[in-house]
Amino acid sequence: MDAIGGGAFEREYRRRRRLPWQFIGTAGFLSVFGLQEALPNDPSTRARWAPWVFVLAAVTALARVFLEQLRAHTRVTDAGITAQGTLRSRTWAWPEVYDIRVEHDPRGKGRSAPQWVTYLYDFEGRRFLLPHLDDLQLDDPYAEVSALCLAAAPHRSLSWERQPRVEDLIRHRAARRKGWTWGFNGALLVLVAMFVFTVWQAGTGRPEHDFLELVCVPLGALVTLGALFSWYWTHRTPPATT
């Protein structure tokens, strides 16, 4: 921790490593490809809304990534923690913080995304990502978080000991997240299946219902599968041991 007179401390975690050129190149290629597909070669053909949705999603994702790289940071002081996201900032006083944990992110791959990220947990079992406190920006996030917790200990009214009630809340929230993740993956499979079905309809001259098949059905699958998997994993979650 960076010491500031009188035993106070302050540290700020920001992006210190650039995004790899492979990520930027791939994102740019997908955006250009989607834009090219969105522009019909024959002006007499009807406008297709699906490619434009893809372009909008790609541009939004790119803007979010780059804005996050510029704005997002985590600031730690003797008063508490501030997590600045892409648009929103949130601050916790130390007595409001239950735990800070470094966890594996299965989406992380090499240099393009962190494999180990840091979450703040409150006393309701909710978790919040602490931007740039990860292995992509830090050489050893575990050591950094350990030093952070050690420096924050004098400013907390409670110790860092785990509480069964909060651990149960954390487990159940994790189960719900897992359920909705499974639901999202299932909805993607449904979307792919509906896309193939739509192409088959167009190729055989059958009437097409693009909005129903490519929007309504996948969204319905997301809600249904997410709720079912969430219920399933929540009921399979064992209680925390005392």
C-alpha cells in the first residue's frame, strides 16, 4: 500500500497494459463485415434489419470495451473502496465490505482477458467486480488483495472471518448466476437453430417470420431456461458449514 501521512493509505488500480492488437483487429473486422452485410447489393431489395442489429451490437460492445479501458478503475483508501465502471461509480465504506476475493474467470483467455479477477462481497452476498484488480494488470493479484485486506483491517469494525449466513447468500446468488448463464447458452443454441430454420425457409420459398423466429423465440427460451436452471442450481446448493 502507498502510505500517506498518519498511517493512511491510498491506491488506485487503472489500466496499465494495452489491449492486444489481435482483439482490436478481430473486433474491427467483425464490425466492418457486419456493416458490409447490412448494406444490400441490390437497392431494390428490402432492407434487412438483422444485420443492422448486429452492427449496432458490435459498435456498442466496442464502445463499452474502449470506454471501460479509459474510465474504469478501483480506488482504495482508508475510508473504503470506490469501483468506477464504464458509466457508474460505486463506493463502499470498510464496515460495508464483507470480503474481497480473487476468483477464476472462465472467460479469460491469455492476454485478451484476465483469468483471475477480484470481487467485493457485501453482507447481503452480492458481489461487485473491482476493475483492473486482475492478473492482466497486476503481476500477483492474490498478493495485492492480501496486502489490501491487511491495510484495511484497522478501519473495519469486524474481522475478515467468514459468516455462515453471508456464505449461504453468496452460494445461492452464485447458483442463480450459474443458472442464468446456462440459460443464456441454451438461448444461443436456440438462436442458431432458428437462424438455420429461417435460412431453410428462405431457400424453399416458405413464408418467413424473422422477428418471431430470431427475436421472440430466443428471448422466450432465455427466460424459460434461465428460470429453470436457476431453480435447479439453487436447490442443489448445499448450505454453508458452521
